Amino acid sequence: MKFIKYCPICNSESFETYMKSKDFSVSKEDFCIVRCLECNFHFTNPRPSNKELGKYYISDHYISHNNTRNNLFEKAYQLVRKISIRTKYNLVSKFFNRGRILDIGCGTGDFLQKCNEKKWSTKGIEPSEIARIQAIKNHNLEVDEDTDLKKLNGEFDIITMWHVLEHVTELNTTVAELKRLLSNEGKTIIAVPNLESFDSSYYKNYWAAYDLPIHLYHFSKTSIIKLFENHGFSLIKMKGMKFDSFYVSMLSEEHRTGNKNFFKSLIIGSISNLFGIFTKRGFSSTIYVFEKKK
């Protein structure tokens, strides 16, 4: 296990235990989330070393890395994913008609394929061999295994990380590299779970979006904006991911009761979305669009 001595956002050494929860998907081990007393950032501490992390991803529950439709839940997930891909592309197209796009953590490549269809020049990064092979075989995409952004050259008009930033081991290095790789007018689009959502407070340590220990960081609106401002970015747009509240609620119900409880999950997900619309707590997951400070 690796202990993080300094807060990744403000470098403070003052933490307190925020919550103890477990890895519900693989190991069933207990892990701790701490809160920085200076800037209120939450992160998993201690956490598995870089060499140890890989084994916590080996799970049949990790369906974002496959396209299976073996049951009702997986079929619903794949349907929602199709809708989400269209929504993601529509967001990208608000800034550029076409250009060069990098998708970090591209999974099975469905989003990049949509961009390909619209004549974008695409590149993906995906460390999962299973997902990467599907992206290359099914869509003939250019996808690299190496996640070290320092080895990557060139400028991109759009860089996307859809539920990936919470996984990266070197947080500040990653954000700095995003800035280096981005064109002067480019946009980086980041989607992460929202620690302050209603479903987070409802499910507490059973909240699936904590996803310990592979989620190393647990963002609020304030913390992610501060992180990117530290590296010379400005926030230009936010967008809630309404489908995520239902998906996360179903997984959270399963963590807590052993059953996805579809009807109750729909209720909690709906309440969470209402809180996202009418309060400052935000949605279960949020998309943030950043650009370089002018």
C-alpha cells in the first residue's frame, strides 16, 4: 500500500478520515477516504501501489470494457451508452465541426468511432487489453496502450476523459500534460462522479461511484475547478450526466442489499437528478469543459 503524504491540490499534510468503505467488486478489502483539512479535497489514502492496482480491475462487473448483452442490466447499459455517445459528440461539436481528438481511456472505442464517422482525426489511449483489442478490431481505430502522456506529441483540438481522471495515479502530471497537448483554442472535457450529489449522501459508504480502490480521487465541483485552475485552465461549461444517477443507484443498491432493486433505483436516481437541477449539489456525475486561460 502507498500512503499519500501531501494533498494533490493544495500540498497540505493535514487530513482526516472521511469514510471507510470497501472494494465491493473484487477483493472485498476495506479502504479509507480522507478529506484535506485545508482545501476539502477527498482522496483514497492509503491506496494500492501502481503495481498492485491492476488486480483490482479484474472483475466481471467492469462492463464499460466490454459490449456484452447477456442480461437486462447489460442490455439497458448498452442502450444508454449509445445515447450517451451521441450526447458526448453533440457536446464536442459545439466547439469544433471537426479536428483532432484524443480520448484517454477510450474503452471499446465507440465514442471515437462516432467521431470518425464525422471526419475527425482520432486517437485513443486504453490500458485494458480486452477493450483495446475490441476498439481496434471492431472500429479500426488508432489506440495505444501506454498511458504516459509525456511520450505523446502533437496538438489536439479536443481531449476527453470520460470517467477516467479519478483513476490516474499521477493527477497533477496528467493535468499538466493535458495543457501541453491541447491546441491554443482547444478544449479538454472531463467527466467525473460528484461527491456532493444526493445519491452520494443517500448511499454513503455503499455509493458505487466511490469504487474503491480504483477511484483514487473523489471530486466536488470546487475541487476539480481548483485543480485545473492550478494548471492554467478556466472552466467554460458544466453539464450533468442524468443517466449516471440511475446506473450508480442500481450498483449502490446491489452493494447494500445484494439486489439492484430497479424500481427503488429509479426513484433515488430521479430524486438525485431533481437535486441536480434545483440545488447547488449537482448531479451524480458531471462533465466539465476547460480551456487554457486567455
